[in-house]
Amino acid sequence: LETFDLPPLDQQRRIAEILWAVDATAVSFEDALQSSDEALTTNLGAMFGNGVRNQRFNVVPLSGIARLQTGIAKGKKYPASVMTVELPYLRVANVQDGHLNLSEMKTIVIPEAEKDRYLLRNGDVVICEGGDFDKVGRGAIWREQVADCLHQNHVFSLRADTSTVLPEFLALQLASPYGKRYFLGCAKKTSNLASINSTQVKAFPFQVPPLKEQRAFLSDTAKLQAARDALEAHTKTTRNTLAALTEAFS
């Protein structure tokens, strides 16, 4: 059997105290992170209603405050006489829950004359037509991270009328419990997936508070999100520290 020398008891106790203290700190960060997530959910519910709309606001179809743009289908062939261009495009895999993953961008060839038809613009809200039940209808805001980027037909683009609604407010309402209930209620469902179509997206009953109230809500939400992100980072750092110390003392 392999043998090794144990440190003196007082040193063992000190090591254990350090590990317990770091673990306790990690647990406290995890508890705070859970509370922060709950605060964000409560914030969304207070603005949009938890599944049922906020009666203070007017409701209009989404098509009344944003233009829906469908994307380009893959696999099309064009005659040699057509002038084409190869451009990056946003796929379903790039659109995550509340953010974009642009680590791998693919390209597509389209007629140059059709470029503007499928081009994403700064502030567009992009959402996937399908996905897991808890993600259908959710999306992210495009900030022109990639120049001259298009989007495929399984990704919808919503261009807000900014005289009425802010893109960030649009994205949050779609991702709220209110939005989730709408999309799950009208989505086509399989065993573990759901999908929506452009007609259903256009018909979304959008709640429209004044722009001043939208800005105030977005400011409060940004502060909550920043605090939540900081707690997540602290939690990860503390857990990594605990793992490193455990390995070092073993």
C-alpha cells in the first residue's frame, strides 16, 4: 500500500478551517446568486405580469411596433449570369438564450441584389423559430458584431419602431414570463421541442408603456443584471480556488 506522511494535527486543523471557510464563502455566493436570479424574475413580472399582461399598458400586435424580417434559406443555386456575394450569416446555433455565440460564423452565397433584404441592422432583435420549451421565442439583440451579416430562415429579425419601443425593452418582453406563456400557448410542440411561425410572432400582444418608463425599467434591469453577473463571477472564482486548494493540500 502507498504510504504518505500526514502533517501535524494543528496543521491539519488549519487546512480544514481554510477549506471550510472557502466553501462557506462559495455557498454564500451561490445563495446570493439564486436570490439575484429571483430578483430579475420578479422585476420582469412586475413590469409585464407573470403570464398575464400588466393592465396599465396598451396592447398592440407586435407587427404594429416592429417589422418582422424572415431570413434566407440555404441550398439555393443561382445561374452564372447572376452576380453573387458570399457573406456571413446568423444560424440558430449562434442565437442563445439572451446572448449571441459568434465563435463560429458560416457564410452563404446570395445574389448581390438580395443583400439588403436579409441584412441585419444594429438593434435588431433576433429570435429562433424553435427550440426547447423554455427557450422558444427568446433571443438577443444584434449589435453589428460582424459586418454585413445576414440571417437564415430559422431566425427571425425584429426591427423596432424606436419612436414607440426600445429594442432592449422588446427583447426583454419576449423573454419574460408573459412572453413565454404566449409562445408556448401557440407553438407547435413535439416531445421536447416547440416552434413558432412568423404569423404568431407578428400577432404577439405587445405591451407598450411610455418610452420614459421603458428607459427607467431598462436602467433598473441593467443594475440587477450587473449585480447578478458579478455574483456569478465571484462564485466561479471561489469554487475554482477551493478546487485548487483541495488539490494542493491533498
